[in-house]
Amino acid sequence: MDDKKFIEEWLKNNPVIDKDAAAGRKKHSRSFNKKKFDLIIDIHGYMKKEATDLVKNQLKLSHKKGYRKVLIIHGKGLHSSEGPVLKEKIRKILIASIYVSDFHIASPKDGGEGATVVYIRRG
């Protein structure tokens, strides 16, 4: 058997998940209790600027819609050479935001160090 056929056969029998593929966005085996949060924002894998813009917009929209509790999934930064860049940037945004009344690290079942629970300020 030549190398190409061997590899194709091996891949058919041993599926590989591409974490960067579009379908890879559903890679979390953890299922979040969506009723527990009014909104879940997954910025895993986003660039800092994209994540910043998205979070700021979603906080404003959450306030406007009367949401109370939002989960931001930013990851732990384990795959970044710079460490937890998104986690740190998001925390700075939350501290400065007029739409946020409080926030804390998520419970282990909701993402632990890789997620932040945000409480939206009332109207």
C-alpha cells in the first residue's frame, strides 16, 4: 500500500478534529446551561481586536435588551505564546464598562478559568 492510501485509510478509521475548522466551533463537549445565562459569547480563537469589538457591542446590546447574566468564553490562554491575552483584555473591558455591575471567574462546570460570568447593570 502506498503512503497516500495508507494515510487516507488511517484517517477514515481515526477521525481527526481540526480545532480551527468552522465546525470546530462546536468542539466543546461541555454543554452550558443556556437557561442560566441570557447570552453566551464565545470569543475562543478570536484576534484581540475582533474580540474587543464583539464584547463591547454585546455588552451594550445586553444592557439594551435587559439581560442580567452573560457568560464570556475566552479560553485559558494555554495555546498562546503570550499567555491569556483575551482573558486579560476582556477583564479590562469589563472593569471600564458602564454596562457591567460585576463579574467573576465562571464555575468549573461553566468553563472555570476559561470563562467569565458578567452581571449587566440595570437600566
